[in-house]
Amino acid sequence: YRIWNRVRTAEEIRADFDRSFEGEARPTGLTHYFPGAGPWGKLQGGAKVVKTSDFPPLLTPAESKALAEKFEKFHTLADKAGDTAKGKALFTTLCMSCHSVGGQGGQVGPVLNGAGALGVEALLRNILTPNAAMEPGYRVFRVELKDGDVLDGIRLGEDKDAIVLRRQNLEDTRILQSNVRKAAFTRTSMMPEGLLDGLKPQEVSDLFAYLKTLR
């Protein structure tokens, strides 16, 4: 939990909301920093601290530095000129099994019709760190069956009789509650990490050239 003495920009918030400042100097403007385990000191009035498990994984200073370097590398590539036609072909191969544009594509991830309006920085954050700030509807829902099988997907619906799960490249699956041992949301996104790592530098530029056209 942090208290700042100034209004921060959206870019600043996105850059370090999921990092820890343990063991290093606090950035300018951070006046109070409370780690999850405390100590919190004396609280005023009816204030109290309640532990929750619904938070993004926190990065250590070393992990945060490595991510910042990776972000800078891909930001430079995303800002370079690219071939939109080649980028569209890459998008079709890499993304459309889960995402749709103009009514074409998968229904596992968010519709990307206006993705370009988000800007390069927000797009990069969503791609490089998909588990940091995912939309609730796109968290992995894990169903463990009594026969030992485990199914991950998007929960479309659930009642006392069954769970309806949507998975990539498969028909929606209706799972009887009588076959379920355990079912719950995880803290991971359906969006995989490392999506850009296997691309050549020019391919990254091409892909972002196309993404920027989606407005």
C-alpha cells in the first residue's frame, strides 16, 4: 500500500504498480510505503487491514529492472516503421485463435477492434505482462475433475447443475457439477506470456504497425 504526495500519470502508475520497493530507495513522491506483512502502526478510527489473495504478483527490484529493460527494447521496435500487411498476417497467426477483429476470429480473449487507440505503451503492457492487470472476465477458470483431469478456460456460466467452459479452438464444454472436484478462478490470464519473444525484430515492428491501425 503506497501513499504519494503528487498526482502521477497513467504511464507512471502502469510502470510500477506491481513492483516492490523493498530494499531500495523510494522514488520521489512516495511518502508512505506499507508492505503486505506490515508493520502498519496504529490505525485511526475504524480503519483495519484485511488480507486478500486477489492481487497481482509483485516484482522484486531485480525483476522490475529486467522487465523495464525488456519493455524499452520492445517499445523501440514497436515505434519503428513496419509493414502493416505482414503485421496483419502475423496477427492472424498469433492472435486470432483467441481474439477477434471486425467480427472475425476467436471468442476467448477481448475484442480488439479499437486496440490501436490504447497506444503503444498500453498495448505493450498488456502483451508483456498479461497477468498484471487482467480484466476479470478473462482470468483462467480451472476445473479439476474427480477423474483427475484439469480443464482451463473462460467460465461462461455456472449453476447448481453444470459449468460451461470456453477453451481455445474447441466447442464450449458443459461440465456436470457431479463430476467436479474443485473449480475456481486462478491469478493468471488466458493471454500467454512471452508472445513477442520468439519474433524477429522486424516482425515486432510489423505487428505493431498493424495493431496501430485498429481504431
